[in-house]
Amino acid sequence: MPHRSHPNPDLLVGEDHRPRWNSAPHRRHGFHNLHRVTRYAQSYRAANVLDLRLSADLSISQREDVRRLTSLPWFSGMAVTEGNRLLYESYAPDFGPDRPHSIMSISKMSMNLITGRLWEDGKLALDEKIGAILPWIGAGYREASLQDALNMNVKNGYDEDYSNPDTTAFLHEAASGMRLPSGPEPLNRDFIGSIGLAPGAKDLVNDSGSYLYKSANTDVLAFAAEARGGHPMGQWLADLADAAGFEGGLHVATDRSGFPLLNGGICLTARDLCRYGSVFARMGQGVDGRPFGSAEFIRKTQSAGIRMPAPRQHLRYSNQTNTDGVWLGHGGYGGQYMVANPVTGRVASFLSVLDDESGYDAGYYPPIIAMLAAICAA
């Protein structure tokens, strides 16, 4: 006789069409604990930790924008590093230096490092059609080039509008352990393979005049890297943990098969987010001096890309990063941003959790980006 049970409340989709962990009243708890909340997860530890010794730069704490933005009710944590120096850190009362935090789409930057390494090793060509790498891929990506996926330059049937509770991006969560499915649970590969053309479109040409942000692009890149890289994606993440020298765990959500969700599934502490960014500040070099990414690919990233729309029109989306031509960074849904400056070696991370209904406000990010970029340029 079966025993009584009930749906997992953290993952059950509510009246707002969101799982509880991502509903406005529970989002802060969800982002602070996503490494435990998500249905499936893996974690990786570094063999050697990048030392960070407190060497305070008092000018950072004296900045008006730092005082203002770290006092917001949504603030979780902020850290600034330069090499082995911890220049600044601050935390909300309910957070701390040893607490992992969802970094959402900052996770995407990992695919710059992984794709760059495979490109430099001659295992991936940027003009190669995705269908030639992944024969199982659907019409939504089959004729797109790897470069177009890297630059968010693909027009297809995947929608990412966080104000729309029925957006494809939220349906994607059911294939990646972030919510309970309404029917049979698909694997991420099955979901990605089912993406078709945009309604009424005959091709994948982006005629919008700007980038078309689609988290599915990152998963396509991850499947391509696994197909050509010669080892599972999890091994890349183990190598990333070693290259960054993480102190805590690199936690990442996965689908039921164990395939990592690199479009937005990584959770790190504020310090470890700086260590992650430091791989870019070192132009793809790991803490042991060996390349993990590609310095040449990062240089191409800084000089190329597609201009982003207002209010980030001064930036370009290039190879799974945001860049102004010098620094590289990315934002995360809900209120995170990280900037890494290869010229100064500085990296700055900002973690926060918006608690409005959609969890997204385009106007929230520009002051944070400007602050982090200015600190990293010092």
C-alpha cells in the first residue's frame, strides 16, 4: 500500500507560475540556498586554494555608490580582489563570506573559457554550424553558427521574458531540476533539442538590431563542448575549480542525468566569485600558471561582440560575456554582477536578490556595473 506524500514545496509551481524558491516572498532564501534547494546538484573543490589576504583599500568603502548600493534591502554581499589581495568585502546581516549564493547567468562566462580552450586546441571552429556538431539538435539551432550562439545572435522559438510567467525560460526549469514538471520530466538535452524556429520565421537570422538573450544558447555550447572536448562537462568544472582556486565548493545545478546547468546553475561565495573572475583577469590562466581558457580567445572577446540595448548600450555581448573592450563581466537574474579587469588585475563581485514579482529590473543594474567597473579600473 502506498504511503502518503506531497509535492516538494520548494519546487512546486504556485499561482504566480513560479516555483516557491523563485517567488517574491521566498526568492532571497532561494538564492541563498539554491545549492540545496535545486533538485539535482554537483559540487567541486579545488586542490589548491588561491590565497586571499585582507589588504583593505579604504577608498572603496568611502565611495558614495558603495555605501548606497550595499545598504539596499536587496544586498547580500560584495567583494573586491586584486591578485592575492582582498581589497574590500561587505555582507548583509543574513549573509556572510562562507555562504554560497546563486550567481545565475554569471555562470555563462564558464563557456567562454571552455569554448576558448577548445577553439585554441583546434577542436571547435567558430563558423561551424551547430547541426554539424550536434546531429540531434532541432531547427532552432541546426543552421546557427557556434559564434552566433556565443554572441546571443540567434533568432528562434526560445523566449526569455522574466515578466511573462509562461516564458520558455521558466519551462526550461522543468528540464533542469529547478521546478516540478507538469507531466513527464524531460532531460535538458531533450528540451534543447525540441527548440524550433520563431513563430513565422523561415531562418535563424537575428534582424532585431541587438542581441537576443537566450539561456538555451549556453546549454547548446555546453553540449557542443562535451561532444568535441573528449570528456564529460563535469570534468571541465573540476578543472575550473582548480584553475580558479576556489576556497569553498563550486556548486552547480544539473538535470536528472547529471548534465550541469551552465546557463545559470552555479552557486559561489562572493570571494569565490572573485576567484572565478580572476581567471579572466589572468587572461584564462589558472592559479598554477597553466591555461584553462584561451588568452587569444579572450582578446577576441574584448574586441568583438554585438552592442547591447539601453541601458547597457555602452557594452557589447561577446562570447558569453559583457565587455566594454577592456573588462569582462556578466550579470545574473535577480541582482548579481561581476567585473574582471585584465589590465589592473582587479575583480569585483556584487550579490543581491530583488524581491519584486518578476525578479528583474533592467534599471537596477547600470549603477552596479558602473561602480564595479570604476573600482576595477582604479
